[in-house]
Amino acid sequence: PIPGQVADLTITNGLPDSNPATQPLVVIFGPSPGNIPFDGGALLVDPATFLFLAVGLDGAGSATLSGMVPADPSLCGSRAFFQVWIVGDPGAAGFYQTAQTNGVSWLIGGG
């Protein structure tokens, strides 16, 4: 992603037709990766920021989240790490029924 432009984060293979009231998405992002065991999976981001979103997944279990990358040239060359959790997935193995995506790394201002 480029500073000052919109970037997309796409979720696939999630809970089809999820209800954002009962299966909210939790976007976790931070400046470094992590590997913290939790609820039958792992938190793959150093949890600097949690963002709860009332967004459901479509019939294919997909959604695209869009956001503006801050227009700060000093961000070029830095990394941002993301992971999305779906809370309340009845098919998830853990006690809290959280389904976790793979971790994603963005190089700001790079390819």
C-alpha cells in the first residue's frame, strides 16, 4: 500500500452469511508479528490495536475491508501486520469459538 491511498484487506473462506451482530469481525494490527497461542489457534500479530467491526461475510464467506493508509511519507519502508478473527463461529474448535485468518504483512510504500 502507498501512503495517502486506499488499501484493501480481503477475507476469504470464512463463515458464510455471518451475522455481524453475533459473529463480529475483529481486526488486529500492529507493527510486528506475533505467535501467541489462543483458542485452538494463534494470535499472529503483536496486538498493538484491536478493531471490532460490525461486518458480516457474504454467502461465500468473504468480505473486503478498505481503509486509507496515512499520508505520511515516513511510513515508507515500514511494515504493518494484520489478522482477522471471527467471533462466535460454531465450527471453530476453541472454547471461545474464534476462527482466525492467516497473518498478513504489508510493506508500506513497497510491493
